[in-house]
Amino acid sequence: MTCDDVRARFSDVADGRLAARERIAWQAHLERCTECQREWKSFERTLALLHGLPRHRAPEGFVERVLAAARPRPWPRRLAHHVFLPLRVKLPMEAAALVLVAVGAVYLAHRTPVMQEAMRDSGPAPGDWQPAPAVPAPLPAREPDAQRAAAPPRSDAARELKKSVSEKTAASSPDPVERALTREATPEAAPAPGITAPSRSDQPEERLAATPPEGRGGARIAEPPGVASAPRVQDAGRIARREAVSRLSTVAPAVTGRLAVENRDAAERALAELITRLGATELRRTPAENGMLVELEVPRAQYAEFARGLAAIGGWTPHEELVEASADVRVRVIVIRQPGR
Amino acid sequence: MQEGTTADVLERLRAGDPRAFEDLVTAYQHRVFAVAYRMLGSRAEAEEAAQEVFLRAHRGLADFRGEAKLSTWLYAITSRFCLSRLASGQARFERARRDQAVLADLPSPDGGAPEVLERREAEATLHRAIAELAEDRRIMVVLRDLEGLSYDEIAESLGLTLGTVRSRLHRARMELKERLQKVLA
């Protein structure tokens, strides 16, 4: 047995795991090797110290803490634990999910025309009324070239068409109210003097017009009193209006004209009757202090009758003639009150 | 706790006696805590680990078939939990903690007989040496030399062969001897 063999069996000897014959050979080597004797003594002393080390004791109250932790928790705490813990994992995940949902909602609201229109139509609740600035922002001077150059590039052909029609109408009209109404109906237009936002009005009649019973602008005219009580007709009217509204942001009106009236209330009633009689659909109504802008869709076959009806209500001056149209004709009527007409 | 008593505790635990678990924790708290403290190196970590060991034992009682001793089963849960914890990312700070624990074990310079001072110094060196062993060797020394488990019990607790236990234990002891020899020479 070599020195290495002897030292490799220190643990076996110490733990009594060496067979008797091996133990004799091991002992014989140790008796004649002083180096191995010194190593063995050092090994024995190490083991003696190890076995003599005091054992660490559990702290006071340990048993009570374990028993408390082992008790079943009430179900609300268990549920909260499963839902919210571990916080370092679930909290970031829940926050990320919340952000995703919010971003998705904003994206949908901006990408869906129906949602955009719904947001515009709903307007503020009566309690949310906010005063308009005492001095409305002045209408900027028309500088077509500079304005076009400053405007962001637009790829949507329909919106471009709509804008050009609006500009054409505004430019050709001598009436500042009409110009302002036309601009207001165009998203890119700036507010005009004396024209307040659709959601706000100082006149009771305008508030009534801006906030119809269903919270949708113009529905009061599309549904006359005699018909409004019939739910099925109301539903059909809403569906037709919703479909038409979905096309609103992408289709420019085929005809834009000015309707000069002496009595605005009477003109509104007559216009409502005309719309109902001809099966037209009101899309948007923008009230103002001295006038009102109404956009509607008239069945192609009824357009001539519609134009005659407008001429009967007041002085109807279309800015362009109807050249061609599909099933329905989009008409923008700018109603302007002219006392003593 | 005697094995006869252990069998009784087991029966009561399986019968749902709430006092039985308290008896179990009371009987084994120091052994479980001591192993956890030697392995993890901090009292706070050791207490947390020991508590988790008893909770796991409480939950896993139905799986305990009674073929091994209850103490061996508890040592097995403790050893594996500590080794797993050390192997995970949580073990990154263990060395610093162990160093602090070892410093706390150093002898205080309060005088006394030379042989007492020498023994305290040797114990402090040993504490430090144990803390600096690799985990797979440290657990051998802890279970065998500090807790007194047999080779078979260690092999069963850690799922190792007897040969592995024998060689790891011997290397660990020789490493401790070498470190101690430098101080005590």
C-alpha cells in the first residue's frame, strides 16, 4: 500500500468502512511512514473539530411562523395571490396588456370612419358645456397657393376632391357666413368669426338643433314627429343614416348651394318635410348664429323635385349643376337667414 | 424525536391532527435550520428556506411512503431545496453573505487561556473553510459530520450512489484538513 492509498482511505478508516484485511495493511504502512502519520493526525483533528462544532439553532418563534404560514388562507387572499402574485412577474404583464388594449382602442377609433363619425356626432353631454372663447379666432386670409404648399401631402383622392369643392364653394360665395359654414364643414378649415363650434351654442334653438334626442345631429329632421314613434321606422332610419355616415368622410358632395330664407325655423320645418317626402337622408347638420349647413343624400330620381322644393322654401342658388350621379345625390345646403327677403 | 414517536406523528399527520404538524416542526426545526444555515450562509435565508421545507413537507405528506426515516426525508427536502437555490440566480450573492456569516463566527478578542483561543481560531477557520467548499462537497460534510447521517442516508437523500458520496465526502474532508493545517501549523 502506497502513501496515496493510505491517505485515500482516511475517511473509510474514520467511518469504520474499511475491511479487516485492508485495515491491517493500512495500519502497517502508517506505523512505518512518519509523513502519513502526521497527515492522519491532522485529519483526525479536523474531524474532531468538525464533530465538536456547535449546531446552529432555529430562531425564537420559528415554529409559530411556520404554523401560521401553513394555515389555509381565506379564499379572497388565495384568489388575490393567484391573480396578482408574484408581483414582479404579473404586474408588468398586466400593465403591458392595459397599454396594448388602450393603443388598440385608439388605433381603431382613428382608423374606422364610423367610429370617427360617432365620436364627432356624440359631442359633449349637456353638462359638459364649455364656453367658447370671447373672441373667436379670425378667419385667415385666403392664400390658395401658400395654403396648399403649407398643407400636408394628401394621398386620399376623395378627401382632396372634397377639399377642392369646399374651397371652390367658399371662394365663389360672397356671403362671409356661407364661406365660414363651408370651411367649418371641411375638416381642414379654420373657424370663422361669429361661428362657434357645433358642440356649443348660446342660442337655445341652436342647442336644440345640435343636441337631438338621440344624441345624433340631424336625426330630428330625418324622423318627423309622426314617424318618430314607430321603432321599426326609427331603426331603418338609423341604419340608413349610419351607412350614409360611413361614406361621409370619403365622398364629396355633388351639389353645393345657398338657400336664403327669411324665417329660419319655418325653413327648417319645410326642409324636414321635404326630406321626409322625398325619402332623403340627412347626414350632418352644422348650426351657426346666422345660418346652418346641412348635408344630405337625395335619391337620384328625386333630385329635380328636391331642387324645386328648395326653391319653394327660399332663394336656392346652387353653385354647380348636377352633371352625373349614382343612385343618391350628395347635396350640401347652406341655409342663410336674410331678413326682408 | 425517536422513530417510534415519529411513526406516531406520521399517523396523526395523516389523520389530520393539527397538533401533529406542530410536533413535527418543533422536533426538527433546529436540524433543518442548521443544514440550511450551513448551506446558505445567512440566518434570514436559512429561516426562509427552513420554513419552505416544512411547508413542502406538509403539502407532500401524502407522497411520503414511510420507507425512509422521516428525518431522512426532511433532510432530503432541505438539501435539495438549498442546492437548487444555490444553483439558481439567487445564489449569486451567496458568497458575500457567507463571508459576512463567517466574519460573525470569528473569535472575539476577549482573552482567555491560550488553548481556548487556539481552539476558537481553529473553529473560525473551519467555519470559513466549510463556507468556501463547493456546494456538492459542503452538503456531504454538513450531512455526515455535522448532522451525523450515514452514507446510505446521504445517498438516499441526494439521489447519489454510495461511491459518489464516499469520494465527495473524502475530498471535502481533505480540503478542510489542508486549510486547517495552514492555520494550525
